[in-house]
Amino acid sequence: MHEEADEIFVVAMYELLRAKGAFPAGEAASDPIELWNRMKAEKSPARMRRATKEAIADILEVTQDIDGEALASVDGYLVKRGAPSLTAKRLGRTHWVARVMKRGSLLSDEEHRALVDSLNDTTDRRWTAALRKRANEMVAAYERRTSE
């Protein structure tokens, strides 16, 4: 059920972003909905789970500046489609980043990307100078480990 809800979220957000002009019209090769449908046709559950996680991360990054009435509108659209709201997805990621920070190290590219995306969100007031410094150290340590 959770995976199905995430897939509905991704497709609904891609449709909404395409309608808002976020993707070039008429370029099937770069249309995320077309790419999504091709990926789904491959029938590889593991690859689909990975693609779903990556798509959600991309969507959260692209939509990080949406707030207020626009956020409420997007949330309403998603909920009507049977998907989790954008607000819920953001909160889930916040809790996930908090668990990574508590652990003190990054274990995967997915965690690396989530932490970097969170650090890049300059509107997030939870990042104190000390937390930001520690997070940047974790990112640098992970990048050193994975580049060797």
C-alpha cells in the first residue's frame, strides 16, 4: 500500500508540474511521465522502488519553495488523487534526516542526497550553525569514502 501511494504521489506531482510548465513540451525523451511509464513497463520491482525514491527526492527538491496557499492547493490536489500530501512527504523526509543526524554518519547515496537537499533548503530554520557544520562534515566524510 505504501509503495502504491508513493507511485500515485509521483505521477500526480509529475502531472501537476508538467501542467505548470516545469517540463519542456513535446520532448518525450525528457518527459518524466514517459520515463516513469517506461520504467514501470520493465516490471522490475527493485528498480521501480529505487526510481520512486529518486523521483520523490527530485520532487521535494523542485517544490521546496512552495508554501502557503500554493502548498495547500497542491496538498488538496494530491489527497483527492489518493496520494500522500506534499506536506506529509516533507515531514517524512525531515524525520529521516533527523535519524541520520542522530546516527552521525551517512550510509548510502540516498541518505547523502537527502542530507544535501536538506542543507540546500535555506528556508529551513532548524539548521543551527553547529548542526549545519556537523552535517557538512558528514557529507564531506561520505564523499571522501565513496570517491576512493
